[in-house]
Amino acid sequence: PTTLKMEANVLVMGADNVGKSALTVRFLTRRFIGEYGDMEFIYSHNLTVDGREILFHIWDVPSSQEQAEEGSSEEKRIQWADCFVLVYSICDRASFNILPLKIQFIKAAKEGQSQEKVPIVIVGNKRDLHHQRVVSSEEGRLLALSLDCGFYEVSAAEAYHGALMVFHGLAERIPDTKLAL
Ligand code: GDP
Ligand code: MG
């Protein structure tokens, strides 16, 4: 069977310290380093899902930068992106609470332009810290359901599998009609 080649820009979003960089680096290198500094990159990485080879360009924005700028730069990043990974920490209630507004903002910006629904995956990270959990799995799942997003609970610190699932799930949400090379 022939492989369909595609390209997709991914924006990784979420509050400070939730593990956006840890998740990104885990997906790219299969490894967990522990500290990620505040470097900014757009990383490129290939993933083959269901006969489609997708070249992801992943933008992991440093939190310090997000705080320093006004909303217009975030809008530009949202315009750049084709799909979105929204990360919160299961130990950080505030990081969860900001997601509905962010997602509605993304949808308003993207779905105004095309009729297709925008691929979004919500990620509850730091699942290994279960003794510090303040957001239940059920809450995460319900939020994702209500906003028509994918949902995964993962531990970037403990395993590669979760990070792979996240980008796998994202790939499955990208329609064939879009982004064909
Ligand atoms: P970012 O600001 O969202 O990019 O967060 P980082 O990826 O820099 O991670 C913030 C801190 O949380 C770092 O000290 C990481 O080592 C830690 N961290 C990230 N993911 C996990 C995880 O799944 N479990 C645990 N226990 N710590 C994590
Ligand atoms: Mg970071």
C-alpha cells in the first residue's frame, strides 16, 4: 500500500511547569532529562500512523516568553499551527482550569477559517505523582468530551508510551484531506 505523506504544525500549550518540554522531548528522543531550561525550538519528527507518514513540526514555547508578550504573539502561533497539544498537570488545579478558555479561543480562531474541526489533544501529565493528584481522571475525560478533544493521562517522567499515544492520537485527528504533500 502507498503511504500518504503529510506535514503538520503542532503547538504545545499549557501553564508553566506542567511538563510541556518534558512531553515534547520524550516524544522526540524517548528520554526524560529532568530539567529543560527555557530554550525555544521548533522540532521536526516523523510518525507513521495508519499508513500515513506525518512530519510533525512541534513548537514548545517557553513559559517565560508567554508571560512577557501580549496576546498577539500567541494568536500568531495559533495561526501557524494545524493542531494542538494542551497540557496540564494532574497536581495543579489552575493549570487545568485555564484550558476551556484556551481551547475555545483556538476553536474560534481556527474554525472560523475552515469548516473542519481542529485537532486538539488534552494531556493530563505527571500521573506518577498520584499522591499529589488534585484533578481526577474523570474531570479530564469529561472536559475533553465536552470540547470534542482527545484525552490522555501520562507521565512524561516515567514512560515514553504516553507521549507516543498523545501524538498518535493527534495524528488520527488530522483529516486526510488536509496537509497532503
Ligand atoms: P514546562 O514549563 O511545561 O515546559 O515544564 P517542564 O517540561 O520544564 O517540566 C517542569 C518540571 O516538571 C521539571 O522539573 C520536570 O522534570 C517535571 N516533570 C515534567 N513531567 C513530569 C512528570 O510526568 N512527572 C514528574 N514527577 N515530573 C515531571
Ligand atoms: Mg518548557
